[in-house]
Amino acid sequence: MRAVFIAVIVAFLVSLFGTPLAIRVFTKLKTGGQPIRADGPQSHLSKKGTPTMGGVVFIVSTVIAYVAGHLALTTLPAAQIGQVKPTITALVLLGLFVFCGAVGFIDDFLKVRKRNSGGLNKRGKLFGQFLVGAIFAVVALYNPSTNQATVGSTKISFIRDIDWLNVGKIGAVIVFIFMVLAASNAVNLTDGLDGLATGTSVMVLACYSFLGFWQYRHWCADPAYTANYCYEVRDPLEISMIAAAAAAACVGFLWWNASPARIFMGDTGALGLGALIAGLAMATRTMMLLAIIGALFFIITMSVIIQIISFKTTGKRVFRMSPLQHHFELAGWSEVNIVIRFWIIGGIGVAVGLGLFYSEFLRAVSP
């Protein structure tokens, strides 16, 4: 637990004090000006020129915090933690975070370089996400530990692996890639109002930190745990530490990203966060539960899908504008009201997800 606390403190402080430095650097280099969609709400025109690519700050903060937390792990007896060396689990989770963030960084850089909101074309962005997902899917599924545990699973999971939904390794790689693509784009669609995606990500990441720590306390690989009910996952303490560090880094960033935002996370942060969340869902064996824990991301993504299907098939729009947050902007809601109310929805999703996870545990251990 000490390692998790150290990672949280380091991530928060580095992000909190590193973000103003990033604002000054991006402003001075004149590479941070965020172009605004011409067809978006007119209230967004006042945000033109706000530095973007702020996701760099909380990605770097999380990596630094992981190193600090892992140094704390080396002071504990190996039997207490299962390992003292950096793990494949950390490689997969941080790799998804960093390299999907790099794809977003290229997109952001092209946006500010060309001074338009287009950035990297859709095919290029999807290819980058696909490539990152494929590489780390192979790493997650083809690198077993000494007890043959892998980061990813060949089974589809809800609260744990579903035994009869075994898709094999190739199928699991495909599912892994799909999860990365879906989650990274879902967070990206949610990022459109000051603090909306950041605050929601804090709740989701904190949830996964709790799930990872709970699995660590009831870990099948722990010889000290003798109960009949345990979780077959790999390196749950690492999962908890990385998720907690990322959540704390986002909190530090939110100080500057809340309305009126002085910096945006950009695609750098949104794609990185989404990929990390997908990795956490797969590492904790809660893939389908992510749709509930990340309820706001799911709802906003579905609003875009519904809008596209409706317009393609009937020529009519269901919403004034998609993603959903912009529909309410055009309906007259203030930006702050939308963000707070959507945070409430996100919080409800996290609470329901945690409730389902814990209720399954209670049913299993009840006499």
C-alpha cells in the first residue's frame, strides 16, 4: 500500500506543478494553440489559442510516479509483493498510455501546425491506434509468468473470466485491439468541454485502482491467501499503482483544465487515457464491466453512433449536434452545468460497477 501512496503523491505533485510549466512552454513555442471546429458551438470560439497537448504532463507524471512507487516496492520483502522488478504488466499498461498518447501528440501537432482542427487523418489515427494495440496485445498474451499467468486473457470477462467464452489467443488479440480502439476513441469523443474527460477519467482510474488492490488482497498467486475465492490475474498491485498514479496525475492536471481551462489535454491525453483504461479492464479481467464503469464514455460514444446511423438512413439528426455534450450546449445549458451533471452520470456508472464487482465477491464467499 505504501508504494501506491507514494505513486499517488508523486504523480499529483509533478502534474500540479508541471502543468503551468507546460502552459508556458507550449505558449512560448507557439505550438499549443487549439484550433476550434467551425461548426461547433459559438461559445467555443473564445477558447481559440488555448494551449493543447497537455496530456504530455499527466503521461510523464504517471511514468515518473510509477518509478517512484516501484522504488518503494524494492524496500519490501519479495514475498509480500510477488515481485520486485518491473513487470510485463507495467510494460503493457504504460506502453499503451505512452504510445497511444504519442499517436495523439502527432495529431495535435499537425492541428496546431496547420492551424485547423483536422490534424492527422482518420485512417492515419486509427492505424496508429491499431498498431499500438496489436503490439501490446501480443506482449500481453504471449509472455506468461513463471506460473503461466498472462496480462491479457483468452477468455472474455465481465467481473472475472467467463470460462465458456474462450476465443483463443488470436481471437484475444483481436478483442484486445478492439478494446483499445473503442476506449481511446470514446475518451476522445468525451473530451470537448473543460474538465469533462479529465474528471471522468479520474473516477474510472480510481475505480480500477481499487479493483486492482482488491484483487491483490485476494490474489490466487499469494501463498498467504488461503480462502477458496481468489482472482487469477497477473501483478494486481502493479495494476493498482499505475491506475492510482494516473488518476492522481489527472487530478493535478484538472486544477488547470477545469473551466475556464488554461490548457487542454488534446488527443495526446485522450487517446492515451482511453488506451490505458482499456488495458486496465483487460488486466483486471473486467472487459465488459468497462461499459458500466465507463458509462459516460459509453453513452457519449453511442450518441455519435446513433447520430450517424440516423442521418445516413433517414437524413435526420436525433441530436442537435454530437457528441452528446454539444447537444446540451446548443440546448442552452452552460458548460459548467453540463460538466458537473455528466460527472454525476460518470460517478453513478463507477458506483454501479463497483457494486456489481463487490456483490459478486459477497455471493462467492457467502456460506
